[in-house]
Amino acid sequence: MDELDRAIVNSLQGGFPVCDRPFAMVVAQLQITEQELISRIDLLLKQGVLSRFGPMYHAERMGGSLSLAAMKIPESDFERVAAIVNAMPQVAHNYARDHVLSMWFVLATETPQEHAAALRNIERETGYPVYDMPKIKEYFVGLRLAV
């Protein structure tokens, strides 16, 4: 990442304008063109520097379902199970933990019924139980990571 990439990431963490030309509003602060901003974001995504660029939705308010889930996967079978879980469009992200519950992921669906079906599907395809942990209370943490 060069200094401009750092400035882009740092400026976008605080929010993204909702208007007809949001990139135009962002570039005014960065003194670059809209196309350069879009190209740099695209490259940061392709390089894996950014894992995603897009809005965060409150799934439950839209009639959907969201939860944190975990699985107890032996190290010898972790890659196979990760490939299955990661291939599911309902899985937002998946990560390994040094814990008895070694695989954790966020599951988001359009309806609670789809959520239950996705959990059953993961269990059926992997052969392992899923420990579903729906949110009881929501906390907002304004996390910003200066790069």
C-alpha cells in the first residue's frame, strides 16, 4: 500500500456518502479522480488488502437472520470443511480459531427459515454439528483501524 491507498482506506472507514455520485464526494478530499479511486479500491480488493467494500445491513430489520456460528473440526479435516462452508453464499466470512471450536463464521440469510435450512445444509454436507449463536443484544463499536 502506498500513501494514497492508506488515505483511501482511512477516509472510507468513517462511512460512504449516500448520494447520486458518492465517489465524487470522496475524491474531493483525496484530490484524485473518481476513476482512480474506483480502480484503487478494485485493486485493493483483488490483492486481498481489503476483504470487502460495501454497505453493512441490519439483517433482522430487513426480515432476515444473522448469527455467529462455530464448529468443532479436527485439523486433519479443516481444509475440506472450510471449502464447503466458504462456498455457501450465506457465509459472510469464516476464520480459524485456536480453540476446541476451531471454525467460526457469520451466517446471514434473507429469512429465518433460510437460516435454519443453511445450518442443516452445512451439517449435512460437512458431517459436523454447527453451534449457532444468534445475537441476544446488539452493541455498536465504532472501530476504525488507521493504516
